[in-house]
Amino acid sequence: MKRTVLLTPDEQRNLTEAEQEFIFEGYQEAVATVKRNVTPQGFSACSLADNEVFGTDVNYRSVWARDGAMSILWTIDLEDEDIVACQAQTLRTLIQHQSPGGQIPACVGIDTGEPEYSGVGGIASIDSPLWLIIAAFRYAQHRNDWSIIDEHREELQKTMDWLSAHDSNNCGLLEVPEASDWTDLFGRSYHVLYDEVLWYHTLYCYTEILRHYEEHDRADDYNRWAEHVRRTIIHHFWPATKQEEGEHPDRTFAQTQYALGDARYLLAQITPFSFSWRCDVFGNLLAYLMDIVDHRRAMMTFRFLWGVGISDPAPVKNIYPPVQSGDPEWRQYYTVNLLNLPDHYHNGGIWPFVGGIWVRYLHKLGMTKLARRELVRLAELCHLGTSSFWEFSEWHHGHTGRPMGKVYQTWSAASFIRACHVLELDADSIKNQI
């Protein structure tokens, strides 16, 4: 494989030669992991040959909408023929299994070809169509290949209509069922930060799709909707005792002080009856990469996350703090499959793919030296394995840092690749990138 220049000589100054070689080795292994997961139907969630499945684990032998879309986005710069073809096939497999009402399946079985529209408990996957729209647009834009969207414009509009129907009270945001996004078996519902952030970006991407087809009036409508969602996210999810210029005029000191005072990050969830004050790390990182929050707020979030050790023992835990048994946010189903115990899985586990987002977040903040150091630590995490090196595990224990979940996970490898690529870019030029 021809060596790619991952860091310029100036950028390499605070890395040793051994660290530079280690990152390059990880990059090669990440590309190999992605290629390992190329199937005729699209990207598998993890290596089919290296993971034993039983019970509900059989769904890992699938093309997943959220996993596949993220993998497309984060390998978009690669020119490997097999990977490029798999990016397109992933989109086609998912769109071709759309429900009559416009729902995109959570996954499509590789062995059976059967779509699955829900997870454990029969709950819909709300973020599958969100990621699909984003990935379809970015693929078409980057490759200058609009053939998939040309073929499926009607289906994509139906998907947008299905999503729009989840705004049940006409507030602009989606009302999300409990445990219905990537944090399956985790108790978030109604207005969920992660889903609303994706909804904003989906509206933005669909606006650009309509502009490509010169449907300017409709594009303007979707653009106004996107801007409304962006403002609403800041207004509702970032409590503050001082009203910012251009924000909703109905905020009062009593309202915000009663809620939380002055926040340091976007809250994880808001319902008509309560809110979750926990920090959804992934949702907050995405909000900055998608230009929902500004640099000042993003720095406040960084200082909080850095102070609580969100990247210790490795980058990074997906929430802070984890939910303990007896906490009002605890659900009895957190013990299902022993997944969401404290420091496990979505309850404070370490996710390498979120670690890649963390590296990019630091770089966009202008903290390039720290971003490089964290990239080395992310490489060390991905290097860990249970039977061999460079297993790119699905997730790691939040306290011990040891690998858990499936091995050779596509999005873990893809996120590492994307982090390497983004660190080559001028941080000031990074706008609305995911």
C-alpha cells in the first residue's frame, strides 16, 4: 500500500517517529478492517468471519443503516474500488427495503435479505433514516455521482415525510420514542439531543439535495426549518441565565435558574415533565462539528469534559456520568444482556468511533497538538484486542478500558480513518463536517 501523508512535517513536531509509525500502522489496519467488512449487500456491522453470534447477536450479520451510513461518511475520501462500490451498495440495500410508509430499516440481514425495522422491544430506529439522508447527500456531493438520488428521489422524500411526522406537536423538533436510536436499550425519549442534532443536519442536507435539483422554493422551506431547529436546540438544551443576541425572547431568569442555571454543555434529553442533566458526549461533539454551537460554547464543553476525564482511560466515554442503579434515570432493562450496567455499552462505555469524533472536535477547536496526542491514544485503544492486535473493537469498558463487544467493527475503523484525514486539514476551514 502506498504510504499516505497523514501529518505534515510541521504537524509531526510533537509526535515521535515511533508514534508517527504507529498511527500509520493503525491507518493501514483500519482500511484493512473496512475492506474485511465489504459484502455484496453493503458494509457489515463487523467482520462476519471473526465474530461468533448467538441469540439476539444474529443482527450483527446485517447491513445496518446507522453503522453503514457513518462508515460511508468516514471512508468517503478513500478511492479503493471495493470500498467505493460498497458505499453505493449500502445505500441501495437500505433504500430498497424502505417500508410503504417511508421508514428506513434499522438493518437488513445479510444471510436472509430480510429488513428489520425495530430493535429489542419492537421500538423503531429513529436515527436510521437521519443517517441515510446525510450519507446519500454526502456520497453524491463528494463523488459527483447523483445516480442513487436520481433513482430514489421519491423514496427519499417519503423518508423525510416519515421523519416529519414525528414532530407530533408542530414544534419543529422530533418527538422520539424511548430507546429508539443508537443508544438502544437506553432510556432517552421525547426531545433527545443526539436525534435533534441529526435532524438539523438532515434538514440541511436535504435542503442541498433540493437545491441541486433547482427546487429552490422547497429548499428555502427546508432551510428555514433547519435554522429553526438549530435555534431551538440552543434555546432548550443549553440553559443560560443571560439571553444571547438573536435567541428566543421568552427565556426568563426564573425559567433557566429553575432548570439548571448556566450550563456547560447541551443537555441529553428534555421532556414536558423533566430533563436529563447528563452530558451526552457524542451529541455534544456532533453539535459543534455540525456548527450548531459556536466556538465559545464548544470550548466550555471541552473544559468540562476534559476536567471530568472523559478520555480516561481512553478516548472517549459516551456519557458522563453513567447511570447507577437507584438513580431516577435507571431502567430495569439496563440489565438485559448485561449491556447497560454502569461503565458498559451506552451507559458510560468507551466507543472508539466516538473517540474519532473527539479527535476531530479538538482539531476544529484549534487544539491541534492535543488532537494529535489523542489520536495516538485512540490508536492505542484500537490496537487492543482479545486475540490479536488491531481488532478495532466495538466498545471498551469505561473503567478498565479493556475491549468488549464485537471485533473488527466497521465504524470503529472508519472513524479512525476519518480522524487521520481531518487532521491534515486547516482547522479554520472545517465547516459543517461530519
